[in-house]
Amino acid sequence: AQSVSQHNHHVILSEAASLELGCNYSYGGTVNLFWYVQYPGQHLQLLLKYFSGDPLVKGIKGFEAEFIKSKFSFNLRKPSVQWSDTAEYFCAVNAQDSGGYQKVTFGTGTKLQVIP
Amino acid sequence: DTGVSQDPRHKITKRGQNVTFRCDPISEHNRLYWYRQTLGQGPEFLTYFQNEAQLEKSRLLSDRFSAERPKGSFSTLEIQRTEQGDSAMYLCASSLRTSGGNTDTQYFGPGTRLTVL
């Protein structure tokens, strides 16, 4: 069964600091990878996604993520965070199971708190 | 608003009662997903539909849970004989899967927060 691990449960950064949130997955086949963000009081929003091609993908608000197949990782990065980036971030993996059906698995999330 | 909508946003019920939630997907989306999210966890997959067909159900979806999408548009999720352990946020997402495409992006609604007393 596929699984997603987000190593950091709670991250606290000062504004302008660089951010890297870890995401590792376990699945041997072809995967599609996503990062979702949930701002306080709001619903889940897509931040960026990787389907194929360039393993470095850029999303909204200056976020990017790099798919490293050999490490089964899809870490999220931002060079300089802002207070408005305070949110919970979820990594997700979308893969086909043995029956050909899509299955999406989410990580447990990382809460990011940016201090002004 | 052309996003995914869910109704109600909050539901408080007593143990043993039945509840029903509704999800209206983005209009052209053919896939609709239900998830459950509890505190400190990511969304857990419950079930999904392609048009009106329910294609997969998670083992999390006990026989007290049933979902329908009768006309391939909106969907309902019913929980019968609710238990305190059913308290959670129930999320709906929709996506457009095109023929020949091998994946799709899900867009989430605001969720229905269920509290079972």
C-alpha cells in the first residue's frame, strides 16, 4: 500500500527565512505528486503538482518542489517565507492501484508558523 | 462561485442519529471524491465516483456509510447510526478526468464538520 511521510509536524520560521518541507512516499509505480495548502479557516488549495517532465515544478506564491525519484521524495521549498505563508501544508500522492483505480494518499501535514 | 460547495458546513448530532451531507462539484468535473479528516491528520480517502458510478470504496467506509451520485452531478454522503468516532471534517473534491489522461487534479470544497455528541 502506498504511504506518504511528512517528517516535520510543526515548523516555526522568521520572515525571510528559507523553507524546506520534507515529503517521502512509498510506491513502486508511476506516481503523481501534489502539495496542498490550508490557510487558517480556509479549505485545501492546490499549491503545485508534478505529473511528468521537469522534476522541478513551480507553484503559486513562489513555492517550488523537486521530485527526486531515486529518493522517493517531493520536498517543498520557498527561498523567503512571509507571514502570510502561515498555514498547514499537505503532501499527496496519486497512484493507480492493482485494480487500475486511482488512489490518493495524503501525508499528516506540516504546520508552518511564520513569525513577523 | 464556481468552486466545490458542501452543505451543511457544520452539523451537530446526537449519537445514533442519521446525517446526510451534500457536495456540489465544479460543474464540468466528472470525478467526485469524499475524504474524512480528523485533527492532526491529513485527509483520508473514503470513496470516489466517475460520473454516477462509484468506483472505489475505502475499508474506512463501514456499512453505516453510503454515498450516491445519482445523476453524475451532486453527491450525498449518509452516515447512519452515528457514533462519536464519526466526528470529523468530511471533505469533498472533484476533478476532470479526460479520456487518454492518466491523472487529474482534485479541487476541494470547504468541508462539513460533523460533531457527534
